Amino acid sequence: MHDEQHKLDFESSLGPWLGKTTKIMDYYLHEALQKQGLDLTKEQMIVLKKLHDNDGLNQNELAFLTFRDKSSLARLLSKMERKDYILRKQSAEDKRNNEVFLTPEGREVFKRTKPVMKSLMRTMEKDITSEEKKRVIEILKRVQHNFTAETATL
Amino acid sequence: MHDEQHKLDFESSLGPWLGKTTKIMDYYLHEALQKQGLDLTKEQMIVLKKLHDNDGLNQNELAFLTFRDKSSLARLLSKMERKDYILRKQSAEDKRNNEVFLTPEGREVFKRTKPVMKSLMRTMEKDITSEEKKRVIEILKRVQHNFTAETATL
DNA sequence: TAACATTAGTTGCATGTGCAACTAATCAAT
DNA sequence: ATTGATTAGTTGCACATGCAACTAATGTTA
């Protein structure tokens, strides 16, 4: 009885459900990328996306935008540079900064990931109305805000 | 115009919102555990939870329940064994199986994580009604089902 | 029973992650 | 201008992850 109650507490929390759903999504996302022969991880795809939206960002900005440690981002970029998806260019104004640019190969790969993502999103949202999506996203925004507001307090 | 439309497509998808929210949650979860001096990762906590619910599971079952590769789980267990949170006991009936048990230390640590999790969940769900939570969870269940049903088809 | 297949677990390899310590460049202040 | 603080990026370390190849034990079948 006691145990059941406690289990229910956990199960009725958003946290575990978010975690598990994301894990499953990541798994099928990875599978979809592999299946299309795209030599790319989810994380690298996110970086490509940010550069696609705003080419020439420096590593610091990219780390912030992708919510990553700068060291983690640096290593992501190294792998992407080896694959010729991006290139680092030291800024002339401030030699500490590396501006990061998409290469034509990077653009091409990102272009090829778009339909894969579209298809994956279609699958995952199959029976979910646009009203429901909007409501979920609105709540997720509030959750994010609750965390970031919490820190501001500390 | 074109770009904006495409950007909106991405932003109105559940995927990126789930991913980002989970990333933020994991970050604060990790921070909360550290702050309480709990020598434990989120992943190790999940394993403790499953063992708390069902002690003596073997590694295969644990891997399935936690949605992990068996190799990943094996390494998690090795670290948890070093910290004396769990112990492996070779099954007498089938010597291939390792039954995994919580140690008293493991039980104690899990007990101490519970209030941390409770507090974190309270923070993240601060302004979210129980009705909203239920609706979100129901939709996440459908998302999960959409993925797993998809695979069954392949 | 001997040969083959399956199963549980481990290990090598490559990926991604954050923290802390480091270098190099720039900024600030005396 | 020299000294000290800050900033961008890199690297060492420890952790988590999946796949593929491996071992050991069990099951199956001829």
C-alpha cells in the first residue's frame, strides 16, 4: 500500500515521462539517420542547424545556443571538421575567437537530414492534434522557465 | 519568408522541445544530486529505483527495463558495485545469469535521493496543474506508442 | 553424445558529456 | 607600460552510450 502510493507519485511526475520519451525518440532518431546513410549524430545535426540559421557564430555562442559545455562543443566541432562539415576560422578582430562556418558538404548533409527529421516528427506525432501539440509545448516552456527562474534565485 | 516557414515547422514540433526540456532537467537533476553530496548519477539512480521495486533482477532484465544496451548496463553496475551500492550474484540455476541486489548502502543512498527528486519535481511542476500533467503524460504515452508501433511494422 | 545455435555477460572502440586546469589573447587599472 | 583579471578555446579525466566481437553456459538437434 505504502509502496504503491510511492510508485504512483513517481509515475505521475512529468520528469520520468519526459526522460523516457526523449530516450526512445533519440534512439529512433539515431536509427533513422543511420538508415539514410547520414554520417551524423543528433548532436552534430543540432550544430548544423544552428549554423544553417546563423553561419559564422563563434564556439562560445554555439555552446550557449546548443546548451553545451564549451569543451563538449569543441570536440563536436573537431569531429565535424574532420568530416568537412564545418570549418573554424580565427577571427581577425579578436584572435581568441573561432568563427565557425558550414562547408558546402555540411550544407548538403543538413539538407539531406531535413526530410528524415520531417518523417520522424510525422511518425511521432501521428495521432496528435495541433491543438494538443501547442498545449504540450506551452507546458514544456513553463517547465523550462521554472528551472531557469529557480537558478536565477540562487 | 521561406526560411521563417521552415523554422516554424521545426519549432512547432514536439521533438526539439522534448529534447531541450529533458536536457535542462537532467542538468538540474545532476546539480541537485551533487549539492546533496549524493555520489550518484541519474542513470545509477534509475537502476537503484528498479532494484528497489524488484530486487534480484538479472542484468538482461535490468537492461530491458531501463531501456539500455546490456553492455552499458554492465558498466553502470560495475561502477555501482565498486561503490557498494549493489552486488552481483551468479545464479545457481543458470550460471550465465547475474542476479543483482541492492546492498544496505544502496538502499540508504536511494532513500536519500527520494526527497531530492521530490523537491526537483516540485520545482519543475510548480505552476502546472494536475490536470495538465495528466494530459501531457497521456500524450507522451501516445508518442512512445507511435515509435514502438512503428518498429513492430518493420 | 557431438555439433550447432542461442543466450547472458564482458570488452574494444567510437561517440557525447561536464568539470577543472591549462594557454593564449584581450581588457582593465594603476 | 606592466601587472592582474577576464575571456575563448583546448585537454585530461571520469562518466554514459551503442555496436560488434568475444567467452562461457545452456539448449537443441541430429
